[in-house]
Amino acid sequence: MEKFGDSLKGRGAAFNPDNPYSRTRLDATEIDGIDEALTVDPKTEILWDHPSKVVNKITSPDLPMAYSVNPYQGCEHGCAYCYARNAHSYWGLSAGLDFERKIIVKQGVPDRLREHLDKKSWKARPIMFSGNTDCYQPLERSLELTRQCLEVLAEYRNPVGIITKNALVLRDLPILKQMAELGLVHVHVSITTLDESLRRSLEPRTSTAKQRLRIIRELSEAGIPTGVMIGPVIPGLNHHEIPKILKESAEAGAVQAGYTFVRLNGDVGAVFEAWIREAYPDRAEKVLGQIREAHGGKLSDSRFGVRMRGEGKMAESIQRLFRMFREKYFSGRSMPEYDLSHFRRPDKGQLSLF
């Protein structure tokens, strides 16, 4: 296990769990046998990938959309609980600091997306962005892959769903507004906590809660259907905030609300446990115990239909709390259906004759 001592500023992980697919590991040991923290360059490193396709079919029954696009693998947001961390292991990297610091960028995503939409077999279906990592993470500000993909989707009039926790989404408000006028876009804003001290530690490079409520407000005022996703709900840490998050999101204009219960699958469990023992040592055992109680004695449950809701008294209590206040603040509101009738393939001149 590659250790770095205390948490690095702006990072959710302070170490790299061993990659379960690798036969080698890296340690730092002084001559006298005393382990010392490695000196780490905290800057983000870009690793370029050149995929042949970027539209992936989602097979999980827990996710409402059938297709997804993820321009980035790894995420600078550095959320300590992020389930996507484990995917980094398949690239020979670690789910820990590597996930936040070594970002795989899928070059040519807009072109691959266009190629997919041009297939005769493709029928208009919503495509989800941020099904794995946030499509508006910090690198998007300069690379603009998500923006370019939205321009392609708008050109073809193909529906899109977005979930993000970054105010950078407001940069693309003109494109989203254009698509919303045709019923082609849904946006969900992820809000985990309204407590800034918790947010800074748990989600170090994300937009503030105040900014996320601003996202909901500005998108809603522009006519873009916007919802809130409380996730993950962590018992003993943020579950008591559910009523207030729902209230403030509804006041900002959200028309739909959902939540997910924390699940610490694979190496995410080690990253989160190290984080909470350092950030909240007084309540770490209680929180971890309640998470295990909701997942059959483990930090995660892989069963579809259960893994994102949990079981047991605490999970049921959270579910009742959420339903009660969703009914109070979101009664009569709903996310409109996508309009699939507008899909078109752009005219490519004489090529269209063949």
C-alpha cells in the first residue's frame, strides 16, 4: 500500500490502496526499517486514451437510462465515498490518490459520439453523462469535451441526462436551454451536505452547497428541468440534513428529488474508512457500524435493488424521512418526459443521397 501520511490539501484520499489486479506494490522504507511518507507531487496528471467507441450500454437495473458517455475516467473532485474509484484499478492505477490525480481523458469523444448517432441502428434514446465520473469536473473547464458532446447532441436533437456537482454546468446554459425547448434535457444536481466544513473535507474539489443551489435556481429559471440527488446519504454524518436539502432545493426550483444510500464497494471502503477516522475520529466507529448494519454486516452490498437503498432499521428510517419531506416540498412536481420525436441526422450534402 502506497502511503502519503496525512491527507493532502484538496484531496479526498491520502494513500493508494494496492491494485487487486497487480502483482507488484510500492512502499517507502528507510534503511533503519521505519516507514516514511512519500513525497508526492499533488498536481493533476492527464493520461490520454483513444477509444473506438464512447457510448456504453448500461446493464444495471438500478440506473434509469440505458446508455451513457463518460469523457473522463478518474475525477479531481476527490469525493472520499465515490464508487467509481474502483474502475481505476482496471487501468493499472489505484482507487486512492491515483483516481484524483491521474485523470484518463478520452480524446475524440465528440467525434466518436457523432459516429454512433450516425449508425442506422441508432434510435433516439436518452444518453446519460456522469454515470461514472462527473462530466463537469475541473479539467472540463479547459478541455470542453462535455460541451462539444452537447453540441453534437443538440445538432442531432438526441436527449441527454446530466448529473453533476459542479457549477461549471452553467457555462453551457445556452445549449441546455436550446435543448430544453424541445424536451431533450434533464439535469440533476448532486447535493451531499449543506455543511461547508463537511463538504470541504468529504468532497474537496467540488462546488459549494450554495453554488449547487444556484445551479438549480439558474437552470430552473431558464426553463431547464432540474432535480436534486441527495447522495450519498451517510448515517450519522449527513442523514439529518435530508429535510433541509429538500426544502432549499425545492425553493430553488427543483422538480424532482432522489437519494442513494452510501455503499463503499471494493477499495472505496479503505479510502472512506481512512478519511473518516482522520476527519471525524469521535464518530467513525458509529458511522461505519451503521453502514455495515445497512449492508448485512459489510460496508457494501452488490445486490441490485438493495445496494443503493440499504436494509435494516437505519435504512428504513432514512427512507421514511426522505419520503415524508419529499411529499411536503415536492408534491405536484415531476420531471417531464423526454421528447424523442425531434431526432434527426444532419444533412451531409450529396452524401445523404447514397
